[in-house]
Amino acid sequence: MFGPLPRLYRMLLVVAALAVWLGIGAWLGATPTVPVRILGGLAIGGALGGVAVYLLLHDFEHSPRYLPARARRRPH
């Protein structure tokens, strides 16, 4: 989705997505109306966060990372 990113930006994206999904999972686990414990909510949030990270960083178009250089022919 985001294409090839530098390593630092990929790591920041992974940390941010996992933090958000773990927070959502902990919140749902702490909510009394949802029958899930906090550890279960963290596990579910971590799993969904992993899926979200994969979907955000995976290149579905399978485009080459670097395009090959084209050589020009010089006229003789």
C-alpha cells in the first residue's frame, strides 16, 4: 500500500500500527460489555495489528524495486 519505504519509516509504521491495535484490544478487553479479558484483548489486538502491518507494507503489485536502466544506442 505504501510501497517501498526506508527502514526507519517502516519500523515507525509497524510500531504505530501495533500500538494502536494493542490499545484497541486492551480497551475492548477492559470493557465490561465485551466478554474478553484484557490479555485476550491484547492477543486479539496484536493479531489484528500484525495483519494490519502486513497489509500496509505488502506490495500487492509485485513491482520491481529498481527499474532496469535502458541503454541508448548511439548512431554511428
